[in-house]
Amino acid sequence: MEDLINNIIKDINKTGYPTEMKVVNMFQKRKWSCSENQYFIDQDENKGREIDLKVHTNNSYEESGPICCWSMLSVEIKKSEKPWVIFTTNRRATDTGGYGLLNHRNNINSSNLSYKDIMNKYPGKSIRIGRNEYVALAKDGHPQIYNAILSAVKSAIEDHRLAEDHKEAYSDSSFDIVFYTPVVVLSGKLFQAYLNPDNEIEISPSNHIVYNLNYASPSYNRKSYLVDIVTVEGLENYIRSHERWLQNMNDKIRNSVIQEG
């Protein structure tokens, strides 16, 4: 029986299940609400598809009127023996940011939360952004990465659509903002590749790369979406950065509401 159990453990460790359990545990330790193996409707295929994990947390304040800043993550979790490489370039003025991020609002506008306020401490505020990707030293190139990115994006889009359709809010008078972020968590090595000033390829390891996905289909309007690709090793810092971001936005809204009141 002991040999059988050891063999089962070895076999399980070859799969992605231990990574999924570890990721859930890291979010739960930070008091995030977790829902594993959730389904969403893929509008392209008109059928349900599974997302590994949906997690959310909020930073709320009651005294001057309900203020709720939410972060909702659609998370695909992948394990790869081969390195993931993301090709990056400098962030451009046309890249998504601020109110361009996938969000749902109630009584929130630029007077109480500006573009600058949103981008301050934003976890995806990076100098470089991923434009393309591939799995290094593998025969199949990059489908594993792209499929994970697209699945996370479609799940986030669906959550946002449902919130918009239902006009979700704490109350009619509350100040609410919810951000829907697609995330891919990798158990494996992550690198970014870019051109140096001499037009030579440079490779550097990373625990968090922001990826820009442009996607269009008959069922989805063409739009750019920012996707966070995070290693398991970098996940705790990533979670904490979201919490600081929400706190910062909550403070900005609260100060604005107090001044106007």
C-alpha cells in the first residue's frame, strides 16, 4: 500500500493539479474568495468552457457612503517543463490603460477617480508589454500560451458582460468600481525577449509580464486586453500589489466624496 501511495503521488506531481491547489491556497491565505473549475460561455463556440479559477476581493469603506473597489481575476493555471518566452516592446500611448481596462462602474467617473488615479500602483503598469509568445525548445511553438491567454480573456469578458447586463452595484447611491483581469499563472520558467539598442535579441527571466492581446471575432468586438502572466514564485507579490492598488483607489474615491460632501 505504501508503494502504491508513493507511485500515485509521483504520478499526480506530473500533472497540474498540485499547482492549482497551491495557487488557490496562496489566494485564500490573503483572504481572497476562490471558485475553482468554473464555467463561462464562449460566445465564439456558443458553449460552456472551463476556467481553472475565479478569485475576487474588495476594499470597502462605509462612513461617507458605501465605496467598493473590487478586483476579479479569471485565472488559467499552466505547468510547463519548457520555458515560456514573451516578446516585448516598450509601452505605447495607444496601449490600454485606466478606464480602458475591463471594468464595471456605478457612480464612478473621472471627477472622483481619474485615469491617473487608476494607473497609480496598477499591478500591470510596466515599461514593456508582451506582443507575441512561444514555448522555447518545443515542437508545437506557442499554442499552449495563446490558448491560456484567450481562455482567461473570454472568461473576464463574460463576467464583465454579466455585471453590465445586471447593473450590479452595492446600492443606487454607492460608489463601485470592479476590474476584471485575465491572468495566466505558470509553474515553470518565464522569460521576456526584446531587442537591445544594437538590435540584438536579449533574454531576461521574469516573474510577471504584461501581455497585450488584440482579439476580434463575429461574437467579440475588436479590442485590446491586458493579460498578466505570472509565475507561481511571483504570485504572492502580484496578489499584494492588487490589494495595494485597490486601497489606493478607495482612498482617492473617499477623499473625493468627502470633499464634494
